[in-house]
Amino acid sequence: MRGFSQVSGVGRAAVGVWAVLALGSCAPRTSGPAPTVQASTPVSAVSFYPHEPGLGWSYLLEGEPTTTTPYVLRTLGPTIYAGQNADALQLTGRGADQTWYRTFSAAGVQLLGLRKPGVNVRLDPPWLEYPAETGWKVGLNWRGQSGVTISGDDGKVQAQGTLNYSYTVQERRPVDTPAGKFDVWVVTRQVSDTVGGLFPATQQLWFTPYVGEVRTPEGLLLVRRNFTTPGGR
């Protein structure tokens, strides 16, 4: 994965961040992962929007062989981010190291910001990534605007601007993946900003309650997880 560009200027700083967020062809590929120690997390209950500490998901880019080393997303548990209570989720593997800070409730999921080595991206007000649990339906649309502040580990601000986002629930349908069969909500996400393009303009994601993202906005497809919910979901 490409690192954050050590250059000045709002546009260049944003492009550097996006170079890391775009989990694309820059990622090295291997013929297959070496045997690894696996852990299974017993859970008596998983939330509609899963975030319990210890949960884990493994992802590959669509089209990659299943023997390719995966990206792994883990829930790290409660923490403090920008003075607010949040839950941290970290993505690692193949050079990636990125942590998202979110709040979860029946009212939805909000993104407060994200970090990677040398870069902190703060969103104010938080970005509403998912709606209220009871709000899901085909045709549902939500949108919003957040201020963006990009800073380094030293706290020095490198860029500031605004970010606009819009989501539309396109359909609900079954999909068959390496991780199993899921009934997913298909969502189109559109993003624009004034700091050079932090995120791709249009992406599609798949979400399943009590499972999480079956397809992420970065085009990663779920291949396995370390938990099941009661009833075998």
C-alpha cells in the first residue's frame, strides 16, 4: 500500500490520504497465506450493527483468489477520540493499518474520524454512515455534510475543508460469497469534498444486519468472520 505523501498543500495532502484508503492494485499479492493462528469469539449476542470487542472479519478484493492474504478488520472496543466516547475498528494486512472511530446505537452509526500512521482525519459533525435500525427500506436516502480536518501525529493541521455524502438503498437481495450466503441491503454511496478527494466519488456497499459489511465501500468482499450469532447467522 502507498503511504501518505509527505508534501504540503491541501490537494496533495488529501490525495495522499486517499492513496491509502483506496485498497486497490497497489496492494501486493501472494500465492497464499502461511498458516496462521485462528481465534473464534464466542458471543451470546451481536448488535444489529456489530461492534462488540473481539469480532473479526477477513476481506479480499473482488476477483482475487481465495488463497490471497486477506485484509482483517477487528473491533478494538471502547476508546476516546477527539474527547468523545467511541468504538475503534482497525483494518490491517498487506501494508494497511487504519483505524476508524465510530459510535453505534439504534439511531445509526456515526463516523467521528479515522487514523493511520502519520495521519488523522477528523469529521465534525460526525458522518452518518448507517441509518436507524428500524429505518431500512428500499429507496431510503440520507445525506449530510461534515467539516474535515487533516492533521499529523504532531497535531499540526495539514488541510481543512468540507465533505458531502449521500446514501441510497437500492435493493435487498441474496448473495453467495466465500463467507456464506447472505441477505444484503445494496447501498450506493456518493461522496464529494473540498480537500482533493478523500474517498471515491461513488461506491456500492452491501450490509447485512448482525453480520456487518459483506462488501465494503472500498470494494472488499467478506471471505470469513470469527463469530456467528445465535441461530447460525
